[in-house]
Amino acid sequence: MRLDYLTIFPDFFAPLELSLPGKAAASGLLDLGVHDLRRWAHDRHRTVDDTPYGGGAGMVMKPEPWGEAFAEVLSAGSDTGERSTIVFTTPSGERFDQRLAEELSTREHLVFACGRYEGIDQRVIDHAREIAEVREISLGDYVLNGGEVAALAVTEAVVRLLPGFMGNAASLVEESHAEGGLLEYPVYTKPRSWEGRDVPDVLLSGDHGAIARWRHAEAVRRTAERRPDLLTPSVLDDGTPIVRAV
Ligand code: ADE
């Protein structure tokens, strides 16, 4: 997979070198490119923003640098013959979740377009749709100062799903928001007793069936308590009601 980042703050992406994506890049699984959008601004001040038509507070990112940046970065990524996916990180996008991370992990080339200020001129997004697949993605219902942190979060969620990337594939299956959609059950390690608190007996019982049932019940309890929106009632063929995650 190839990942490109278009930003006016390339330093935000230094952590890519340290973390999971850095390791994947070192192992040849990932190609990473971080690009300063101002490279495609040609006036003396390398201007990337201007006042909004129609008035209003704040500044809007100008279209021209984005257009040139896409032309250059898309051609660099097209050697696989696949179409690229341009990801605009924006609070007005679709909400990011594990399902979307899984979808993006199937793509050959992601280009993250990180907006700042009041946003990017709408024509940039309309133009991008004509030259690539476009996703507008929000990390959640809150406003960050720009899309860089969101692009990093999306990157980490996507990259760890790439085949051959995680050391332990089983941990991908069991964790929160994986298939089954329940939050993860609580976990414990040694010592058996700490600060007057004991590890639940069932985990020491060696009874794998009982442990699996306890973990499932805890996952359901936690999900019902913290994220009831993830649960939908469902019924087995024999009429037994079960709780199912959406
Ligand atoms: N940029 C600013 N706020 C954002 C958010 N919540 N998600 C993604 N990108 C953003």
C-alpha cells in the first residue's frame, strides 16, 4: 500500500517513522510520502488560503495548490494501475469506524488531504471525485484544528489490518469493534492479587468453556452499559433471544 499526506504541517507526521506504520515502511509493506502543500503555492508568500466568498469568519483553503498536488501525487501512486482513494479528513465527513478502516485497508493507494482553517474550497472535492475515489471522513463529533491528527488515527487503524502486519492475527479478531461488534471484555495479568483486588476466579479455573462464556457475558455487559447503540436484539432459530452487535 502507498500512503501520501498533503498538509501545511508536515511535521505532524514525524510519528509515522516511530510507530506501526514506520515499521511497516521499513519492512517494505508500505510506501509513505509526506508533502508540504505550500510546495504547490507559487506566490512569494506561498499562500494556501483566502477569504470566503459570501463573507463569514475565517479563511478557506485555495483550490490551485490542491489541484497541482493531486496531479503530482496521484501519478506517483498509479504505477500499480489501481485508482487512488483521496481521503479528506473533515468534521463534515462520514464517521470513521472499524468497518471503514477495513474497507480502506483493501485500497492500493490512499492520499490524505488534510484541511485547515474553515475548510477547503468545495471545487477541490468535486474535482477530486473526477480523478479518484473520494472519501470524506470525520473522526467523531468534535472539531480539531485540522485534519492531520485524524489522518494519523485513520492511518494507524488501517495499516494494522494489512496482511502480514500484526504479529498476532488472533488479537485482531478478538478486539473491540472487530467482527461481532462488541466492546472487548476486561483483561487481567499477574499478580493474582493487587491492592486488595483479585483476578476473577473463572480465569484461573482452566475451564476454557466457562472462560469463553464469562468473557462473552462481560463484553455484552460492557457494551450495553457504554455503547447501547452497538446492540440490536436478535433471536436464534430455536427462539432463544440473543444479543447481537450491529
Ligand atoms: N478536522 C477537524 N476536525 C475533524 C474531525 N473531527 N475529524 C476529521 N477531521 C477533522
